[in-house]
Amino acid sequence: MVFGIGIDIIEIDRIQKSIEKFGERFLTKVFTQVEIDYASSKGSPYQHYAVRFAAKEAIAKALSTSKNKGFQWKDIEIYNENNGLPRVNLYGKVKTILGDDKLLKISLSHSDNLATCVAIVYYKA
């Protein structure tokens, strides 16, 4: 049974402009070191930052209820397995919200201009 679904789409240049304007302050507020290391190692880092930002938004939407406010950006960490599949580590309040009775799946995509993520939270069978 589905608990929640979230989707987000963002213009990559919006994230690029934030990084260029605020630099490390923006990066370290929104992204974990794992995410920063991954994105900055890529030829087009802004796409990778943007898709991770979209994932955080989509996950927040999928977990959203009136009781679930107040978690931090870095409570959601997006990483890739060796085969490229995106995965999520949750920390703090977000991990508590997901609990042991639910699972989270995400799908990421980006083009030259846009990044998107769909997140589905469902109860374990």
C-alpha cells in the first residue's frame, strides 16, 4: 500500500546560479559531503546537484503530513550504487518518519536543462 508519492522538477541553471552566488555556504547547507564529492567529480556537476536537489524535494513531498515538518536538507542523502542505481540514506527526523514499516524508492532523470525525481513511499508487505 502506498504511503505517499512525491515529484519534483527543477531548472538546472537555478541550482547553478545558487552555487555561483552562495558557493560553499549553499553546498554545505543543502548537500552532504558524499553528494558534493560525487557531483563535483562529474563533467557537468550542476546536473548532478540539481537532480539531488529535486530528489530531496520529491522525498519530502512523499513523506509529507502535517506532523512531519522540520527536517533538514542533509537528512536526505542521494548516492549511486556501483551499477549507477540511485539510492537514499536517511538521517534524523526523516529516518524516523520513514520508520521500519515503510520503504522508499526513487527514480532520477535529467536533460541539459531540467532535473526531476519521483519518490514513492510504501508500506512493507
